[in-house]
Amino acid sequence: MFRGRTRRESVGDAASPPPYTASEAGAPGIETKKKKSTRKVFFGRIIHSKSLKEVEILHRASLGIDDKGTILFVDSSVASAAEACAKHAGFAHAETVTLGPMQFLFPGLIDTHMHAPQYPNMALGMEGDLKEWCENWTDPMEASYADTAKAHRVYREMVQRELENGSTTVAYNSSIHPDATNVLADTCLEFGQRAVIGKLCILVGSTHGNWEASAAQSLADEAKVVRHIRQIDPAGELVMPCIQPRAGSYVPPELMAGLGELYSRESNSDTNNPVRVQAHMCETPLEVANMHALHTGFESYADMYDHYGLFGPRTILAHCIHLTERDMQVMAARKVGVAHNANSNTCLTDGWCRVRELLDHGIKVGLGTDCSAGYSISILNSMRQASNVSRHLTIHTGDPGWKLGFDELVYLATMGGAEVCALDHKVGNFGVGKAFDALLVDVGLDDDNINTNGFEHDDMALLKKWVFMGDDRSIRKVFVGGRLVAGKDLKGVTKGVSTP
Amino acid sequence: MFRGRTRRESVGDAASPPPYTASEAGAPGIETKKKKSTRKVFFGRIIHSKSLKEVEILHRASLGIDDKGTILFVDSSVASAAEACAKHAGFAHAETVTLGPMQFLFPGLIDTHMHAPQYPNMALGMEGDLKEWCENWTDPMEASYADTAKAHRVYREMVQRELENGSTTVAYNSSIHPDATNVLADTCLEFGQRAVIGKLCILVGSTHGNWEASAAQSLADEAKVVRHIRQIDPAGELVMPCIQPRAGSYVPPELMAGLGELYSRESNSDTNNPVRVQAHMCETPLEVANMHALHTGFESYADMYDHYGLFGPRTILAHCIHLTERDMQVMAARKVGVAHNANSNTCLTDGWCRVRELLDHGIKVGLGTDCSAGYSISILNSMRQASNVSRHLTIHTGDPGWKLGFDELVYLATMGGAEVCALDHKVGNFGVGKAFDALLVDVGLDDDNINTNGFEHDDMALLKKWVFMGDDRSIRKVFVGGRLVAGKDLKGVTKGVSTP
């Protein structure tokens, strides 16, 4: 009989969370000078998206944040951190971080769709299609989170792994269990990850007991989670509530109507932490047909969600593969966003999401890992798979116009994700006034698979090599809202040589 | 201006090669007892392919090798290494290695197609198609290996990285330069990697001066490389020569005829190290058309190679995407093998190799990384991409029959590759009498992305998690012919906790 690691050991109950404010002293490869202020100035290579078509690379620039982690300046006219401190008012005593020559700052990655309870199933169960996979793998695993202690064990490991892989913001699907969902919210807050979280709502179409007792119970439990999240994070600084109908085919009209009312009520409530919606849409033709069978009389899937008041600028829709032109028109009009899950869509042979067409319609698009139908929690992998799917569309059609360019992939993984999560005012790039959600990446290490060896033409090559060949080893520091929350330096993991 | 790492530092001129025979003492997580003999017995979980449809997992078994690294027994009836030593004649004093509970032995991975000189370009240049990529990236890079010192620097780093990623056998394409190619052969021998190596032959169709002076020069240089390889490794224990027409569109009839004669002559010579053929075929419709324009009158691409005597059981053909039924019939009849390069074919939008159809025709298939058109040197990545491409064929056609099963992916990465390289009598699985080319994999570490956490159903889950979520961090030891040549234990890289 196989005996894996014990649960306690595997999911890190014993591990201490990383401190919210960790000293940078002693981190290898980075020159840090501590001064009295908690303001910080970074100096070195800074890379982020200006638009879908433009990645901006500042070769030697400085970025200053205040003691709340808000970006106060990005300045490419100075030659050192000291010069930046002298030039910018209030930064005379700032702590400075000078990056190494093979390092760069990059915005935190944004995972717009991830199923937290499915985490243990990753890499397993790709034999069939979506229906078979749900019945054999997803439903029994999700149902098991009636055991809240299991949620505690799994989510602590998962959130830390997500952060180590650079996902500073994640839109999580949970299970049908309010208590387990609240554990997820607590865990994100504890480890300092920005997250959109809701309790999944399922009444029909599921197996292995993975459904709720009644529409009334489902609504009461969703409201309970919204209240809990607003209680632990009133300003929505990190954790934000969302309403989660699993998909149209799982939520009959009476519950969908109730969720629409809940959304409307909570959206109009006087709060700094507004509710969002996260749902699945048009993943497979069968699921679309099932939705129409359950919700008769709608012209399109989008019309159904829109009818119940669940479509708006804070709505995140996973997949959106088998859309009609009508769907796209309604989506664009309501300013909903799409989580493009290229890896899972390929693994389950769901189909190809036509990202170019979505962008041409003006629809917001971000990337999602969709674990465990996708087998990687890394948004770098999502970028590669999004590139691949766009290329398979080109192979399928003969039209190179489907291909996503590299600058577009960078945008989708950062700014696009921020837009989908309705957080583009706060994160996604290094705009002044935004929160400093950032990765300190080192592509000059010895013990990874990145071969930067001096033949690169320019700085863009360094970014491409990280995106296509890199992994969490390169992510030395992860900041959320200016706080150091993860990264290999924090864990003290061997770094190899970063050549100066 | 960007300044990367200096060449010297980046490509490891200063690094010592790993010793051919390294002590296992002190390797963490593995209990080793040294005795007088150099025979070895491993005990623990052993996984390999029995056939395309069957991965065999021996949960607790022992494997014994002699002092030349030949497998003398695989025995699942014993309960410990000591019991295996007592039972098998000649092993009373063998050195024993007992694997940890989250470890397993796996056959060395086989990369059936990799362009050594393109290594520095990895992850760069995916903007266009094959033609644009060759003109802008491949041709200038390959031409630069007229500088043999550059070959020395690049190939030392590359061979070590290939080994660390578990590729114990690689079929390398080189450049048009005999001296640089000989450096590649020397390097593989030095670091202990099994390799098929030839000098690339190009007369037309290339740019940036990346072609040879004449057919006579090309032939003389290829013969020079064959002689060199037979001189440094007469028995072909590790390094084997091959003849390398880049593709039909690069080698006009007079040179192709000369290569056919060289192959025939060298195949009939009295040697223990027979020559192989490695070439490209049917990568894009344009390349096929260019071949037909250069070699008029042939019914198919396969007929052309076959006409010149280059088709046989030791022929490796990269890509084979745009095949006709006639191509496949000739390929099956001549017992040639196909290197399926799913990653590069996707990156360059070459098309989908129809692996199921090749297998149904009885054609040998292995996996290739095809760096740098592919961006990963890991055959684990090739397995994922081969899975993906097979699923995109299912999406394209609606027929689930195109999907490659997990057992098939394992076979292609190991035994299939051995067959393609005409090495299936020697490597590919743990058959008695074969060379011990093996990886010691640990899927219980803390600092990777593999989440084995006790919810796995069986041992197969451990293998799937390594294949889909793992990387070189899990590869603790790499053996070629029984010699420890690479692996994270050898490099002393932090291992994290492997839970007992």
C-alpha cells in the first residue's frame, strides 16, 4: 500500500506564517541599507505593462513606496537609490534596496480563477472530459471539505505555494461549505495574499453529495461568508467577498434569482469592501445545453446571468469558450471579465477560448490556473499555455491573427487580471498611487533552468526567459501592499550564484 | 545597455565535471551502505514501461547491477536490499541503496531531438513561423559556432543542464562545423551522457552564411566527425555518430547522394559504433514544397530520403507533421523513427504531429525538446506538451481517440525514445541485461511545486505529479550506465524535507 506524507506534515500545520513585515537584511544578492523611516526606495530594472501592446522596461529606475505600501513615485531620471531619496520629498531617510544586474521588479501575478479545495487533486484525473472529471475527482474532493479541519490543513499549504509562485492576487472558488470558505479567507489574510473569495453555490448537477440542502440554505451560507470577510477585513484591503454560482447548470432559477438579489443588496450596502461575482460560463457544449435546459427561454448564457442581475464590472467569468456573438455583446455591454484558463481547457479538451475575439469586443481578460483541472498553480505556466492555445487557434484556422504577442501575455497576467478582478485601480502595474504588489525576480541564478548567458540582445530577453523557462526559484521576494510575504529569500532556499 | 553574465561565468568553463563514479555517502534521505564490491543493489519503488499501454510500478523491489552498470536482476519478491544481496549470487558484498518512501527509480529520459548550438536562444524568437525564426534567430546563432571556443563554453553548460533535467540520452543536432561538433562529442563523453551526434549538412536554403562551401567539403567534414567519435568512443558506449542532412530543402541531390553513400559505407564498416541518420522531415507545408522543388520527381518526402539510402532502423526524423499516407507507408516499411517535438511545433505554429496515426502505422515515436524552437530542455515538459497536442487534435476533430494516455506518454519519453535512437536493446526500461540509465526521483520535497500530501490514491499518482508538476529539483541522482553523473544531491542543492 502506498503511504504518502501525513497530512500534518504535508500541509504545513506546523509551519509558521511569514511575518507581514520582514527584514530585508541578510537577503543574499541585494544591497539593503536600513534607515529610520519605513518608506522604501527600490533601484534597478523595473518592468511592467503600460498597455496590451506595450511592456515598459526601465533599465535603471527608482520606485518609492510609503509606509502603507503605496507607490509614490517611479523615476527613471536618477542614477541610484540615494539620488532618488535626495530628490523625492519625504524619502530622505527611506530604506533602500538596490537590485542586482540580473534582477528586476515585476508586478505581482494575478490568478483570476483557482479552485482552492481541489488543490490535492492536481495532476490527477485527466482521463476524461469535464463531466467525467467532475464526477470522479472534483465532486468527491470538494464534498470532503465538510471537514473544516481539512480546509485548514490544505489551504495553509496552498496559499503559501501560490504566493511563492508569485500570485499576489487570486480569485478563489471554494466549496459549498461556509466554514471551510471562511477558513480560506482567514488564511489569505494571515499570509498576506490579496484574494476574492466566495462560497460555491450548487443545488443540482453534482454528484457524491456535493450539493446544498436548499436554495434558502445556500443563500444564508453565502451571506454568512460575505459577513465574515467584511468582519475580518472591513476595508477589503486584502480579502474581498464574492457570490459564486458554480455555473448556470448547477443553480436553478430560484437560487439564481436569490443570488442576484443578494448581489444587488450587498452591492448597494454602505461598505468599503463591495461584493463581486465569480461563476463559470460556456466551458463545454454539454454544460451550455444543460444551462439552457435548466433556464429555459434565454437567448444566450450571458442573457441568463444578466437577467438575474449578476452581470457587472465586478463579475468574473471562468472559461467562456463556447460563446455566441450575442454572449459577447452582452458581456461587453456589462463590462464583465473573463478568466482564461488555457491549461485546464486543454487538459479537459474543453475547447479553445478565443481571446483575440474577446479583446476585439472590448471584453476584459485575465489568466487563471483553474487548478486542479489545470495542473500548475503558476501564472507563468498560464502565460505559456495561453500562448499555446492562441497558436493552436492559428494552426486550426491558418490565421496568424489569433496569436497572442508577448506583450499581450504580460498584460493578461498582470493588468488584465487586475481589470477582471475589478482591482485595476489598485494593482496590476507600477502606477503611482497603486499598492506595491510586486515580485523581485532574479534570472541570474545557477540552479534553475534559465540560461541567461550573455548572448541576450536586450532586457526583454531576460523577461522572456523567466516567463518561458523560469519558475518559483527565480522569485526571491514577493510583496503584497508593500509587505514582504513570500519568496525564496524569505525561506532561505539556496540561491545559487547571481553573477554581478 | 544590458549586460548579461559574462560568457565565462555563464557557461561554466571553470566548473569541474562531475566524477564518473561518485560516492553516495552523505546523500541526504538515502540510506547507503558501502561494501567491498562495486556491484550495487537498489531497493524501493521501481517504475518503468512494459509496453505502450502498461507502466509497471513495483512498490517494493530490488534491482541489482554489476560493476559495468548492467542490470542483472529486478526482483519484487524480496523485502529488503539485504535480502536481495543474500538471494542473488555474486551480490553478497554489493553496495546497497534503500530509497525513501517518497522516492522512486525511473528510466533515464530520452531526448530524441535537440539542437545544441541553439541553446543560448531558448525562449526567444517566437514571433514568426519556421522560416522567419530560422532567418532571424537560428541561422546567425548556428553560424557563430565557427568559433570553436564558443562551442566549448556553451556545450559544457548545456550538457550538464540536460543531465540535471534527467536526459540520459540525447540525439543532438550540431552546426555545420566539424570542430564544434567534435567538441560536443567530447563534452558528452566527459560528462557521461549517452548521445547521438552529427555535423549538420547545409548547402542551400539558409541565411547569414550558415552553409557549407561545397558538397565535397560537407561530406569530408561529416566523415571527419564520424572518425572522431569512433576514435574517442570506439565501442559506442556513450557517444554515437550520425549523418545529418538538415532537411530535404537544405541538401541538394548531389550532397544527399553523397550522404547516402557515406551512410552505406559507414554502416557496412567493421565497427562496434554504427552510424545513424538524423534529419528533419515535413515540418511545415512550405518546407515540404521547397524539398519537392529541390528534389523533383519524388512521390513523397519519404521516397526522397529512401531513394538516397538514408532510411533504415537507425534513422531519426524530426517533426513529421505534414505526412502523406505514402510517407507513413515508406517510414513503416523502413522502420525509421520519429522525434515528436510538441513544444517547438506549437511555438512555431508548425502544426500537429498525428502521433496516434504514427503508432497505428507501427512507426517508432519518441519525444524531443527541439530547443531552441522549443523553450524547455526537459522531457517532462515534452510529455506535457505531447499530451496537450494530442488533446488539441481531439478538440480539432471531436475524436477522443487522438488523446495520448498517461502510460503512452511514459513510454514515448523512455522506451519510445530508445527505439527511435536504435538503443532499445540497451536502455529505455529496466530490462535485465540493459545498461542502468536511471533517475532517482524524490516527490516528497518541500521546495518544489509537487503537492504529494497524502490524498493520493496510489503510486501512479506520485508519478503523475512528478510528470505534470515536477522539475529537475526532484531529480536527486542521474545514472548513465550505472555511473552517477548528475542530480541535485551531487550538486549539494538544498533538498527540503522528504517526509519519511
